[in-house]
Amino acid sequence: MPQESTGNDENSGNKVISKKRHRAKEPFFYEGEKYVSLGQCCEIYGINETSVRARAWRIHCTWEEAVKHFIEKSNADELKKIFVYKGKEYQSVAECCRKYDVRAASVRNRASSTGCSIEEALDHFIKKKIVTKKNEFVFRNKSYETLEECCEVYGVNANSVSSRKYRLGCSTDESLEHFIANKEIIEERIQKFTFKGTEYPSLRACCKKYGIEDACVRQRARDKNCSIEESFEHFMTRKRKKMLDNPEFDYHGTLYPSLKECCEKLKISKNSVVSKSRRSGCSLQEAVEYYVKKQHNK
């Protein structure tokens, strides 16, 4: 409970009593001096009466202690004490913070909330800034200028790391750890793939062209202990058979009742198309395209 000197205690002639409120017109004593009111005292010293009352209630100190706090604070501001940091003098904390590119408000707030000194708070933010420089990336306790540099060291694609991070909502570190742990599997997936003399950037690219699931090709290769090429050929054979069994045939966006009718319409041999597809490992559409071009070149 805030207390005030009313002028009756043994040392100064004032007795300190508990009050719920110091009335504006009641006399106020500070350092042996009598004032008409707390407001008059605050006005003379140039401090805010509301702030004094608020502090007294907030920390349960006497009015005199609250007044003394703000007077000392006011004097410190007026004197504009030089701020010394690491042996160098600055006109103010703000000036020092500007030099180190740190927000002065953040420094003061940390000092106030944690009870540390301004210097300690400034140390904290400077160290934090050094560790987290703009574009700097820290992984496994080692600093890199960028994420790309780190990924290059570990042989991982930086775009894939970023993409997985945003897609799954995980951290950059977690995404990077995933790609490092599965590096061999990923490299296997993106290695170049050759089928029937044609080189593709990857198995997936080849499968996409022929409408086959690359995951199925890999799974069959593991299950049957065969090569990726043999597994792919298996699915290509199945696909050709399925297309032959399918009565409808699509060519350049036109749907024909069957491959036979398409070949008759284009005046090419159906048997030649099927044979070319099996022999070359191409799709029926590609085989049709081959004979159409051959016919036009005659």
C-alpha cells in the first residue's frame, strides 16, 4: 500500500500513515520541505504527478520514493550522460545502437523486462545479429552465407529444400535434413534414363512421356530384382496391349473408334504401326506419326 509523509513522524515531525489516496489539497513533505500538495512538488521538479501516483500504486512504495525515482530519472535525462560501450563514448544509447544497427527501443525493453543493464541488453542483440546476419544460414552449428551455399556443400538442391519447407510447413533445417538423409534415393530418381537409344533427363521424364507411373516401375524393379530398363519395358508392353485391346484410339486430339479405323483413315498399315511400336519401344501414336510422315515424304 503506498504511503506518504504527513508531517508527524519522529525524525521530521511527520507520521507515515497508509492512505488509499493522497488528496490533491493535502500538504506533502519531501526531503524535509513542505509543499501545498503532491502536485505542487511535482510541478516544481518538473515531473508528472500521474506517473508518480501510478508508480507508487504499482510497486507499493511511498509517494516520496516515487517522487525521488522520477526526479533522479529526470536529472539523468537533463544531464544527458555519456553512454560508454566497450571503451568508446557515445552521446546516447540511441547513437550507439545506430552504429551497431540495433533498435534502441528493443535494447531498452530487454533491459527493463529482464532487469539487466543496457550494456548487457546491447550485447545480446549484437550477438544475435552476428549469428543471424541477413541471408546467413546456420546448419549443424556451422554458418553459411546463404542456404544455397550450405546445400552445395551437402550436394542437395536448394530449390527442393525450400519447396518442401513451404509445402509441408516444416523448418528449413528439417527439410534439409530430409534431403541429406534420402540423398541416394533422390539421386537415383533424377539420374538420366535411356530407353531404346533415346536419353531422358530422368526416369520420371520418360515415364511421363509414355503415361506410366515411375513409382510402379521402381517398385517392380525392386520386387523382381530386375533392372529399371527391364521394369519399364514390362509396363510399356502392358500399355501397348491395353491400347490394342481398347476399341477407341486417340490421335492428335481426334478419337477414332479403333486403331484400325485410324490407320484406314490415314491410309497406313495397322500391322506396320503395331510392329513399329513393339520393335522401337515407342507408343502407338508415335508409330502412327512415323508412318504418316513417311507417307508425306514419298
